[in-house]
Amino acid sequence: HDASMTGVDYLKLDFCGMEKVPTAERQPERRYSVMRDSLNATGRPMLFSLCNWGGGRPNRWGHNVGHSWRTGRDVFAVWDEAAARKLHKLPGYLQSIMTAVEDADAAQRAVDGPG
């Protein structure tokens, strides 16, 4: 189906389950580039958002492929992550905002920027 014919101007492409794909076949930059090229071929401007929870380090190449990208897991607003996990039995793909900030390393911050 041709997205340009439907009036679509934003596409978020998930690569959920990337960790289940054999390492040699993951290549998220290559996979997302295929969609970027397809969107560009429509001749219509579209915002392209990459989503793979930061797998494959999109902070280093995302600006060449899309307009926005994720660098980590989903976040939720709590101060005490351990207590919230215990009380609400939260899944592992969620992290508190504080954990997300604490987990950001200097090397990632050095290459982060607008896409």
C-alpha cells in the first residue's frame, strides 16, 4: 500500500524483537535505510521515527536515516523504581526516568544531537 496516497506524514517503524534476529541479520541501520529510501521515493515529505529501544546505537547513525530515534526503554514517572516494580509487578522493558538518566553514558551524550 502506498502511504503517500493516504495522506500519511509520519511513520514510526518498530524493530521490536530485534534481539531475536540472528546477529548477522540485525543491521538496524540497513533495515531502516530501506524504509527511508521507500519514503523518499514517494516524493512527499514524511517524518520518519526509528524505534528499537536504542539497539544498534541509533544515536550514532539515526540522523542519517530518520528524523527521530529512541535511545532506551520505555520510561515511567516514579522516584523509587525498586518499590514500584515490587508493588506493580512492572515488566523489564520499563525504566524510571531517573534510571534512564543515570544509565546514559558520556560516550552517548557526546554523539547525541538533533536528527
